[in-house]
Amino acid sequence: MAPAAGRRSTASLVSPARARGGGSPAADAARDDASPWASLHEDLASLIAWRVLAGDLRDYVRFRSVCRHWRSGTACPRGSGIADRRFHPRRWMLFPEGHGLHPGHGKLRGHVRFFNLSTGAFVRVQLPIFRDHCVLDSVDGILLLQRDHDTAVRLLHSFTGDIAEFPPLETLEAHLSGWLLRGKRMYLRQICGSCISVDADGVVIVMMALFGMPNLCFATSGDQQWRVSSWWHDMRSVPLPFQGKLYTLQHPEAGGEPEVLQVDPPRQEDTDSGSPSLPPPKTIAKCPASNCNSFSYYLVECNSEILVIALRHGKDRQYSVYRLADLILGRTVPLTRIDGNTIFLGSQRSLCVSSEVFPSIMVDTIVAFDSWKIYLEYHLNSGTLSAAPDRCTTGLVIPSPCSIICHILTCCFRLYWNKGQIIGQGRKSLLWRVKRKWRDGVSLTSGVSRVLK
């Protein structure tokens, strides 16, 4: 793994003085020597830096830019942005612009925007890599990309420019389910969930669940092909990455309590042959008893813990939220508040957002897509359901510009999110407009006009 030469982001990561053009190296050195902060003990500066990093990577970068002494006494994230989990840009998400303005679109001039789910901050970054790459997923703020001409998977740290190389997706084609019909290669790009972990030696490992593949696939950086698990996972569940592991749900065949499973990173099964294997999942909790035919379950990370959401279908939807930690202990008391946060539920991903930094989002609510009202809000305190604002009830098309709620909800649907579409707004086709041969796995004349959502 090596930093992406010539492709580093151009987000503002320099000191204010240097940005104003008045910071020559000599002037910086003189100013550092004159500042009392420059005399801060190196160990203390390092301790403060790590605490700042626990909040957000960009705050850490700003801390290092204060003076030369602080820079020399703290670790530089560039070059270690992926291999060191401390430098992952947690809670940062690629912002869907709408109107088909996908990353790499000519009108964006090589720029993309990211927003922070906890602070509401936005940053604009220049990433020329999207000229010949498309984004498939985002894990811990790290983008999972496909290189167009050979389908190679690459991890990109958007703020440091670091890249990790992984095998081509086409090496998985033989493992796709036999029931997939014409155009089956398009399903290689439909990721249900992915996870990034780093072992003690700094080796980066990726686990993925793909639509149309009952096995989980995995690889380490530098591998030539993807491997698959010897066991199947429940394809009805959307896996959740959390602290380097995957969590998923297992629905019983004939009623009963759905189980929460934990999938650990690959282990070295045979140290002589060097062939890694993916350990079978471990059952860590059971969901409250229910009729599985009338309930759907979701997993979401909120405030550094996992929540289990149960949706009871019917005329009046009802949501129940449980802490996974409580379910492990056998406690099944649902939550009536989630610390002022809002949960966005989607068929391909669920997100937790701080309501404090997005004034238009109500606290302690669950936002879910609705084919007619665009989205619905469920209020945990009162147990009531309300429709989207009036401006979003005009059939299936959201007026433009739409609210931040629609942009965040779109992040829960990867097939819209990575193509610059807003769910419910305008054009409905989820095929790529450009480079369709590489990005959809079909040619422009193949006749494939439907993508399974």
C-alpha cells in the first residue's frame, strides 16, 4: 500500500497564515520560536493530539498545523491513513449532489463534497482519481472504489490520498448465484455491506457481502484474487461494519427469534500454506420474539454502539429500538430516545445523524423511505408516524432543491448515492450514464434496463 502519487486531495489542510500567503519557512520558524505554545512538552502535545484525533481527523490536522514543534512531535496521517485505524475519517460521508452529478462528472471539475454526520461540517476536496474510478461503498469514511478498466478494488482515504490495492471484482464472477439471469456481472458492483480491518502487522483486510452471492468475500491488500467464506450468510440482512467486524442478522427458517451474528476478520487457517479463512459467524444475541413475516430488522451504529431496530409492518408502522448490549444481557426493553439523534433507515445501509447540527431534522426520530410520501418520520417518544413536509408529497418527484433529509436518506441507498441521484427526485434509471460496460457490467446495447434495488 502506498499513497496515491499525484492524487492527493486538495482540501484545506494548511495553517491560516500559510493560506494567506504570508508564511515563508523562515517566518514560520521565527514565529514558532516566539510562541509560548512552542515550548509545550512534547509528551503533552502528543497526548493532546491523540485526544483531538479521537474527535475528528481534520481537527487533528489543524492541531498539527499550529506550529513546527507540534508537527514534529505528532504522527503525520499521510501515508498511514488506511493502515492506521486512528486516522480513518470516521463519520464523514460522500455527499450526493443530485441531478446525476456523480463523482467524476465534468461539471464538478474533479471536486466532490463530504459532510460529517456528527458535526454537520462540509468539505470540498479535489479527487482526480474519479476520472477512471467509481465509488461502490464508504466504510469509516474510507471510499471503496472500482477502477474502470480492470474492475480492481481500491480503498481511498479522501483527505490524505492514501490508497490500498485489492483484487479485481471479476475474480468473483464464478461465485455468483446461478439463478441470476442475463447481465449477472452487474451484481458484482452491488455491495450489501463491507468492512475494513487492520491486523497487528498493518495489513489491511476487506470483507464484503454482495447481492446475488450467498458467501461473504474477503481479501488482504496486495492479494491477486478474492476468496469466499465456506458458509452462507442470510442474504435478507444488510451487514453492519463496526470496529473492524461485520454484524448481521440470521432469520430462522420457520419462525422464532432472529439472531444477531458477529463475523470476525479472516484468520490464518494454515500458517504453512498461508491460506486464510473466514471464521464462521458467532451468535451473540437474540432479537425479541416476533412473527418474522410481519417484522423487518435493521442494524445501525449510534454513539459508538450498535442498535437493533425492529419494524412491524401493517397499516400503522411501529418501530422499536434496542441496544445490542442490552439484548446480549437478555434485556428487551425498547428505547424511547436516542440521545437527540436521528436514525435513517435504508434497504442498503442505515445511518445515525446528530439532530443538533441539522436544524430541519427532529430529535429522537426514525426516518424511512416511503414510495409516495418520499419519507416518513417515526417519533420514538410518542410512537407516532408523520409524513414528509407538504413540499415533498407531490407524488414521486421531489421539488428541487430538496432538503438535507433527502440527501442523507439517499446515502442509505447506494445505487442512487454513487451516481449523484437523489432518491425520489427526477430520473429513475439506476444504470450509469457513462462507462456502462465497466460500471454496470453490461454494454450500452445489451438491453438490460432493470437493476434490482
